[in-house]
Amino acid sequence: MKRKLVLTTISFACLLTGLTLVSCGKEQGTAATANYKTMEVSRADRMLSRSFTAVVNGRQSVEIRPQVSGTITKVCISEGALVKKDQPLFIIDQVPYQAALQTAEASVKSAEAAVATAKLTAESKEQLFKENVVSAFDLQTAKNAQMEAEAALALAEAQRVDAANNLSYTVVKSPVDGVASMIPYRVGALVSSSIATPLVTVSDGSEMYVYFSMTENQVLAMSRKDGNLVNAVENMPEVELKLSDGSMYNHKGKVDAMSGTIDKTTGAVSVRATFPNPDGILRDGGSGVVVMPYAMDNVIVIPQEATFELQDKVFVYKVIDGKTSSAVVDVYPINNGTEYIVESGLSVGDVIIAEGAGLVKEGIAVNVRTADSASGEGEQE
């Protein structure tokens, strides 16, 4: 009886061992061929965009300072008003400049009389010289006196022009059409050409210049794509502007200028886009975000989940002869956050691991299946 029990126990242990071996064999067989989601590489069109922090400036922003000294007797505009070119903005005390002009005009008349007298004297001396009444020295002295009087007249006329200009400068006019800033000066304030704060700033807001910066790498990528930087600027599509409140400006702009030098401190390149401003919504000194689109036609597009990075290089796993093989790919520096545009390293028709590439190993066997066929299944079985 005891012997029979021992044999039964041994048989049961062998049975368990056999079942375990069979189970392990099945697990090893399943793990030998993984079932990953794959995709076949193809071409497609994509519209990408990149955002850049920007500042808004008027097309022409002029700080207006007086050209003469004096007290302000009249402020002709309101703060923030629309002004036209040559419209009076301020009037500076004109009394001293009117007096200076009158003095200069009197000096001109006196100089004109002196010239007339000197001319008569010279003509008289010349006649007397012909009659041998006066010497050549006397004649030349008279001619010199005439030239001196004429020089004095020219000086007096120049002083009259200067006095007239100074009087005209007492009426400070706008050199451009635009919008006036706040006015820090009031009637009675003493001003001069050396004041630190301008009387007012007039900004031409019919068009606005929006400035932003791009990195050197971004500019290089654009230059390579279009052949050179000039072509890159000309071929840039219209850009949009996101205002400081998060809303999109209802007019598109055009990039029309790019700095020819790189800022040594920041490594950035300054770029300018011009936006129309018919409604006056944009104001000088404002801020926003320029949204620049990039149209990429007939390019190879892969999901970012199909890649992994190692030492600043981007890799994918190709499926070659049923096994994974890593490959380096060059991707376009701009992406939409979920996909990469591949510039080299893949060809149309290549089969790659479509997701979870960072968990895949080199040389493992893979059951090739498309993303569509795997939509209801797990990543591995």
C-alpha cells in the first residue's frame, strides 16, 4: 500500500512537470514573434505652423521736439488724436522771434542802402579816375568798399532767413500722418531742442511693423529649402497675428524684411512682417504672437511615436525580412507636435514600427500588420 502511494505521487509530479514544460514552450513561442503595429511609409501634404513672440511698431513713429526755445502758449491737439501731416501741434511764444525777424529785416534794408551808396561812390571814382582826378588807389578803395557792403548785405539776408525760420519753428507741426501719443507738456512749460522727453510722438498707423526673432537654425532651414535667404523671404506665405488677449487679428500680414546679420548675444535673426491697420486696432508698442505657416507638399510623414532619440539623433525601426532594424532619419525642424516630416533615411514603401519605438529592440521578429488592422487589438499578444 505504501509503495503504491509513492508511485502515484511520482506520477503526479511528472505530470505537473510536463504541463509546466508545455506551458513554458507556448510562452517562449509566443514571445519569439512580437505583434507590433506597423505602417508603410508614404507621402502626404501637411500645413505646419510656428509661433514667435512679437512687438508691434508703427510704420513711422516720430518723436517731435521743438527746434527753438521758449514757453508753450498753445497746445493745438488732444492726446491720442488723429493728426495730419503739417497740422499745427504746439505754438511756442512768438514775440521774441517776431522781434528778431523785424531786426533782421531792418538790417537788410540798412545793408541795401550801404550797397547803393558804395556803388555810387565806386562809379564816381571810376569816372574821376578816367579824368585823372583820383589815383588808382582811390578807385580800388571805392570798389573794395562796394564789395564789403555787398557782403554785409548777404550776411544780413542770411540772418533774416534764419530769423524767419526760427519764427516758423515756433509753430510745431506734424511731419507725418498718424496718431498722437500722450502729451507731457502743458501751456506755460519751458521747452527747448535739448529736452529729454519729446513734446509728443506721432505714429503712422496705416500699416504696422511687427518684429520677431528666428533662430539661426530656422533661417538656415528656410534658406536651404528655397535656395537662398532672398527667395525664402519672397516665398514666405502670409502670416497671422495673435493679439495679447488671445484673439486672432482679422488681417493677415506679409514678411518683407529679414536682418542680414545674426545677433551675437542671442544668436537670433530679426524679422519684420507688415500688417494693414485700417481699423486702428494695432497700436505702436503693442505685443502679440506671429503665427507663421509652412506648407509642405508631397513629403514623408511619420508619427512621432514611431521614433526614438539617441545622442541627438532620431531613429526609427524598419521591418526588414520580418525583423526590426534601427535606422537614423533626418527630420524637418518644424513639426505639429504629433508627426515628423522625414527629409532623409526613409523611402516610400518602407515598413516601420508605428508606435512604441522606444520599447522595441534590435533584431526581434515582428508580425507585420497595419495600424488599421490593429485598431481593436493589443500591442502584443
